[in-house]
Amino acid sequence: MPLFATLADMQARFEERDLIQLTDEAGTGDIDAARVDASLTRADAIITGYVARRHKDVALFAGNQLLMDIACDLALHDLWRSDAPDRVKDRHKDAMKRLSDISSGALVLDGGQEVAEPRPDAIMFPGRTNTFGRDSLTSF
């Protein structure tokens, strides 16, 4: 089962007729949920690869709105059998850019609460207090 987005998320984000057209190979007139889930699973793998670079437990971000949007955009691009239209390509390109920003730390998922892992053999020492600061210059 996909981690970041579901079929219901795809239906909320995109037109039902588009999803039917992209997935209904049997001609039933319905969305092929297995095909959508497979695309969402591939999107999850891509997202996990980028997010895991910054965050140890990627599963904590299940339900994150930004990652859900990215997963839907990646999955929609994946559903196209041939050359996707420009609007789909643009969504895919934007999703990949956001993942790159997450991976580099330019875009944070956890509200800036990320804690760096301690390095082995790192030398830790207390720093001296600032000579100039808001508290020390109150009379000026």
C-alpha cells in the first residue's frame, strides 16, 4: 500500500475522466485501482530516496500534504503510456525540484526540528558568550 498518497488523494487532485482514460485498459469505464497503486508505489520509492537523505524515519511523514501532492504529481506522470502533455511534465518537474530542495535542506518537512546526528570522535567544547548582543547593548 502506498505511503504518501492513495487513490482517493489522486481522485481529489485530478479529474476522474483523466484517471479512467489513463488506467482503464479493460474498457470497464472505471479507474484501475491496481494500476494507480503501482504508480503511487513507484512515486513513494522516489520520495523516500530524497527524504531519507535528511530524515531517518521517512514513515513519520506519511500524511504530509506536501509529500502527498508530490506523490500524486509523480504518479500521474508515471501513468502516461506515451508522451505526457506539458502540464503533466511541468507538475513532474516541479515535484522533482521540491524533492531536491527537501534533500538539500532548503525545504524542511518537520518545521525546522531536524536534529543533526552526532559524529563519532567529534570534539565538543562550550563556546564563549557573545561580547555584543541584544542583552549586552541595552543601554545604547
